[in-house]
Amino acid sequence: MKNWISALLFAVAVSPAVAEKADRSKPLNYEADSGECDDLKQVCVLVGNVMLSKGTMRAAGERVQVRKDPEGYQYGVIVAAPGKLATFRQRRDSSKPGLEEFVEGYAERIEYDEREDSVKLTTRARVRLLENEVQRDELRGDAITYDQRNSKYFVSGGKPSTDPNNPDGRVRGTIAPRAESVPAGSKAILAPSTDLASPRRQ
């Protein structure tokens, strides 16, 4: 069987929520140990414990390049330190009162495209859907593209041994039942999965 699983489409079942629309009109703020910005090229390169925020969006990594095109759309490439993972988190617009949803992503490289409203996670990629801070769905693969506009995920597997938590390189995921929503402030009783390894702490 081939090691690569191409163009698998994974959509979070039933949930119509999309990324927080208000975030698009918010300024992009950053912190880093050092940085260099070119006003003519509209590019900033930030290095060292970089943290980004834009409305409800949060991202972090060791090295980040932020670019703005002539139409004002922003693009970011976030790279983790060796052996670590870059992170991405954003709230989603929810159609259910009292339900707060977030998408969290982890990978060695994360690319954000404001024009396409997408996030691409590459190498040791993992995406989690949280409802009121309780994990509902999870997806793992070598590369995951999150289409925020349509709330869809495109996933591909990778080479074996790329990630010790996923030694055979197959796409893996968990979809929680949708019979009940998680009430705000509730605590979930979590049970370990029998076929997914625990993520390593970074």
C-alpha cells in the first residue's frame, strides 16, 4: 500500500461554523526577539519566540515571515524551532448560543493565507476542534489544509517514521458524536484512544 494518502477530504460533521469573520478587520500584532521589516516589499521577518495575534487568532513559532500584498491581504509562514511545533488557534463563528468553538493546529510549518482564508500545516500536522474548551474532533497527518471559509480539511498522509506518534504515516482522526453540545463551563470526562498515540509535549 502506498505511504501517501492523497486528497482525503475531511469535514467536521454537522457543524457549519467558520473562522471568526471579525478577525479580518483587526490589526496584526506581533512579539519576537528580533525582526527586520521592509516597507517597500511589505515583508517582515521575525525571529525568536515569535507570537502573533489578530483578533481571536493566535500563532507562535521560532521564525515567522509576514507579507502584505498590494490589495492589503496578509500572508504568514510560521516555522517551529528544531524538534518543536508551531501553533495556530482561532475562534469560529458559531450558530449555537452558548457554544464557543476554537480550531487549534500544530505542525513544524504553518502557512496562513488571508486571501484564500486558509491555513496549511505541514509535517507532524495535527488539528483539534474544541467546544467550550473541550476537545471534540481531532485529525492527524503529514499535511493538513484548513479551508476556513467552508470549514473543510484536506489531509494527506506522510512517510513512515516522520512522526514517532504516527510511525506508519497514515491519516488518523477522531469525530465525536453530535447528539449533545458541550454546555459552557462543563468538564468533560476523557478516555484514552486505543488507536491514537498521545501527542508529545513541546
